[in-house]
Amino acid sequence: MNSKNNMMCDLETGVCGSAGDEEMVMLDFNQPKKAIELYYVTDPICSHCWALEPVLHRFEEQYGDHFTVHTVMGGLLEKWGDGPVDPANGIGQPSDVAGHWRGVGEYARMPIDGSLWYDNPIHSSYPPSIVFKVIQNHNEALARVFLRRVREAVFAFNQNIAEHSIIIDIVNKLGLDGKAIVKEAEQPSGQQLLNEDFVLAAKLGARGFPTIVMINEENRGVKMVGSRPLEYYVAGLKQALDSKTLQPKQQPALSSLLEKEKLLFSKEIEVMYDLEKTEIIAFAKKELSKSSYQVKEILGETYFLNQ
């Protein structure tokens, strides 16, 4: 069992013409083989993982044909004990986390409230982590949607995602039976699924989150720790593939992206389409039909909801 509780958020380390001469050219329209296994070691309450969402999203949209993603739970906070969980980084009690979270949110511009650490602190990141594993056991795609929804809930909307009522509501909205899933997660088999991830995370050498490890067919890999710019992950993928060039796919239309994701923060759209914050509203008006979306604001950041 992973007992490491490192709740520090370090902003510095981030622990997302011509026609040519040939008359006839052979073209290959086959999808590239997914030669890379990408392991993303994370945790539902990892603030730098939340900060990474815009970059990771674009990386998957444009380069995802080259890799298969495996999301691994790392166990950031097992529980609060009698003593400080992370004394080296000044985390002695839940309220100490709030300032770190706010700093990451302001730096990354992915909204983080954090005030729940004062009045309704998360006692452990294990409950939502185990529910993720239970859903993943049945449906990988839905598990990843669940992880996104719990992150929205805890970071932007300040909900305690260790509470059963919050988890059940999120799971129900995925079209699953929230009570049944939570009940399954409370069985010994649920903890066993999480323990298996802890073993895998240790094998991958992941000690801080986010950690991304890309492993090629020769079983050689590239490990990247912390929230990094897009170019960093593209360079890592090239290294893992032993390729000097990679052709990115065209970004999806905003309309299809919002329909799929349901909620997008301004920063996510900026990163996906290389836009400035001031361009977002005009871009949305151009790309989306008026009846298809709502614009809202939270913690000084604009976000878009699919209708």
C-alpha cells in the first residue's frame, strides 16, 4: 500500500504550395500502428494533473494514433494521521493544502477553489481512486470520463469527492448505478485493484504526479515527471518511437470537441487551438451555433457547457 502523502504543489517543477515534380506518388492512408504504451500515473486530487489537462488533451487528440493510454492511480493521500503528512513541504494539516492549490490554479489558469480544505477537507484520495478502478474494470472510456468529472467537481466546484453522495451522483450521471459501483468499490476486491496500480506505479518509477511513461515495442521507455508543455511530450514520443518527425492530426472542430467533452475551460480551448484568452468568446461565436452552448464563469475563468 502506498502511504506517501506529498501534497506540495511546486510551480517551478510542475510536480497537456507546390505540387512537386513527381507524376505519380504512392500514398499510404493506413492508420499508424499504436506502437507505444503510454502510462499516465495520476491521482484525482493531484492539482498539477488538473493543470496538465489542456496539454494532455491536445496531445491525445493530435498524436493519439501512436499510443494507447493506460491510466494508473498513484495514491496521493491515503489519510490524515495525528502528525503532518508532508512536513518537508509544510503540509501539516488539510488547511495547508489550500494555498498550494490556489497557487497552481492561478499559475495554470485551470480553476481551483480549494476552500474545502478549510471547512470540509478530503480525508483521502483513495475512495474516488478505487471507484475509478472499478469502472475501469468494466469500461476504460467511462472510467476516464469519471476521472475528469471528479476533477471538475473537486477543483473548480469545490466538492468533496471522497464523500459517497458526491461520487454516487457523478457515477449516476455517467449512466451507471452509482450506489452499486460504490458498494463494489468498498469490497476487498476494490482495494486490491488499487493496490495493483500502486505496484505498477512503483515498477514505472513514479514517485510524483503527474508521471507519464512511454514504452515502445523494444520495452524501452521515456519517463516524464511533472506538468510540461506540449512540445515536451511530442519530443518524448519521438524518442520512444525513434522517429525524427511526427505528423500531428488536425485538431477537432470546437463543436465536436465540446459535444464530446461537455465542459471546456477557456485555457483548454486556448491550448487546443493556439489562441489568446481575449480571442476565446469570438472564436466560440464563430465555431458554435448559439443554441448549442452556454458560457459561464467561475473563479475569474470562462467555461463553456454543451447544451
